Amino acid sequence: MPIETVPPLPQGSVPTQGTGTVERVPAMPEPSFIAPVMPPTRDNDTRPPGQANKEVETEVDRAIEAVEIMMVLRERSVKFEKDDSTGTNIIKIVDDKSGEVIRQMPAEELLNFMRNLTKMLGNFLDERV
């Protein structure tokens, strides 16, 4: 198979016209273009006082229903507990058939760390007094 060479382009006396310059869009928009989006608070909420709470409650109810449907389909359940020593709320995802804890939030290691930290802090404060 022969190798062909491509002859170089002839250099003419007429300069080729370039495409010009292209302005790049800044990576971040100017701060003046960004309108602050603030979640409704008691001061700037235009809804009647009880309506905001009702809307939040209905959203929470819908989310709970969606979680319950997913848990039933996967044969799992959600358990809510409270750790007595740390006062932390614990959420556990449990397999209904075997009773095995699939996921726990916060993890048991973190709870142990919090318990030990509470004990150490208690000892430290007891010794200073």
C-alpha cells in the first residue's frame, strides 16, 4: 500500500480572513442578575397562618405514603427509635422476613462515638467542678 503525501497549501499573496474574535460567556453570571430565592418565613409568607402548616402536613403525609408503598413492595419496614443516652432519633430499615437491619441512620458506629463523647465530656466536667 503506497503512502501518499499531501502537498502543502500554496501561500498566496491574499491573506485569508479569520473568523474574528469570539466573546466567551462568563462562567458565573453577574451577581446583579441573580435574584435571591427565599423560602417562605413568617415575615414574608403571604398565605393565611394555618394554610402553610396544612400544606407542609399534606406534603409530609404524601411522602410517608410513598415510603410505605416502597417498603411494602420490597417487604421491608421502617422503625423509628430514640437512643436514651444520646437523645438521638434513629431510623432503621428492617427486612420483614428475617428481621435483619438493612440500614440504620445514624449508623451504630456514630451512635457509639456519640455515647463515648458524652461520657468523656461528663467525666471532664465532673473533674473540673
